Amino acid sequence: MPALTWLPTHPDWPAALKAAETAPTLQNLTALANCNLDFIRTDRLDRLIQHHNLTAHPPHPAIRLAVLGSSTTAHLAGAIRVAGLRHGLTITIHQGEYGQYAQDLLSPDPILRDFQPDFLLLALDGHHLASLDPAAMRARLHQCWQAAAKLGARVIQQTALPVHPAQLGQNEFLLNSPATALSQLNTALRTDALAHHILLLTIDDEGARHGLDQFHSKTLWHRAKQEISPAAAPYYGDLVARLIAAARGRSG
């Protein structure tokens, strides 16, 4: 799975976590977040951060992030919060109900409205994105972006992970297939993002760079409707936090 290889591996992370549990400070939790963590360690650190609520204090700016999706995304929240700490951000997350992104935005959901998100991550899975032709899906996304703007939120749009296998190999473009639809949509999203001032989380590029199986498990998709596997969550969370940090002028 894609790892946080640019970060150091702590020589005794369990002992450091235990020390932080005994006397938690923003400094020692941030130091732990700046290590190469897997999903299990990320989850343990996130539970400690939430329990003590230490990141709700300066100097970390507070960010309200809504995560809306068409599949299971709850397992990504902790990784985003820990990555936020790594990038000097306090990220509070509103987790949308499973598959209710359009209803939440277009209704709109009073809970989401009251949350007043600064950013809204629209994490839609490849199966859902291929369920309509690219033009119709683009129209739906534009509606969602406009609704998010009315909430005062900057949209982070996840591109389509190419989860559909090609049927004609190099000649796939000749078919009106799910794989072709996702390819066309991803191309269009890059143009639309500039026109609509949308931030793009280009998970398709990451999949091409590291390999689709580093992000996606067919078993977990069929079992839990998790498009992004838990093992890839720390890397995914860092991608999200980087976008937010850059948008707030905090990129390194």
C-alpha cells in the first residue's frame, strides 16, 4: 500500500504513544503524526487526539471539513485528522450519511448547513460515477458544487479511480464502456475544476503512479463498499490535508 515514505519511522513508536497517552501535549502528538504511520497506528493516534481535543488550540487554524460520498468513507476521517495535525491544521469533520451526498447538498441537510464547512470533500466512487454518461454526471457535479458554494465551502472533488477493467485494451476508447466513461469524466473534471475554482484530489493519477491495487480492494468493495482501502487511508488523508493546507497558504 502507498506509504508515507518521506516521513521517518519512529524507533519506538509504541513507547512514544504510551508516553503521549500519559501526558498528551500538542507537541508530542504532532511529533507522532510526523512519522510514517500505517492505518492501525493512525487510528490509535486519532483516538488519542480526539479524546484530549488538543488540536482545538492555537497555533493550529481550525478547519471544518464535510466529507460526502457515494460509498463508505468513515474509515478515512481519522487519517484526515491526523494528516491535518501533521500539516499544522485542526480539522473537524462532518461525515455525511452513506450515499446521501446529492440529497445532503441539494435538499440541503440542516445538519450540514449548521456545520458551516470551510471545505467539502466530494468522494464519489468509480462505480457510481460510471452509472451515468459523463455529460449527465458532470451536470450533477456542477449542481453539487454550486450547492456547496452556497454553504460557503470550497469543494475538493475526488477524481474517478479507474476501478472498471478495460474490455478492448488499447482500443477501449472505441467502446461506450464504464472504463471509457471514467476516463472521459476525469479529463472533463480537470477543465471544469479550473472554470469553477474546484480543488481536485487526483486519485486517478495516484492509482496510475502506485498501482490500482494499492488503493482499491475488490474484496473490501464487495464486503464493505470501501473504494479506498483502509491500508491506503493514511496516504489518502495526507493528500486531502495537503490540498487544504495549500489552499490556506500553509504548504511547505
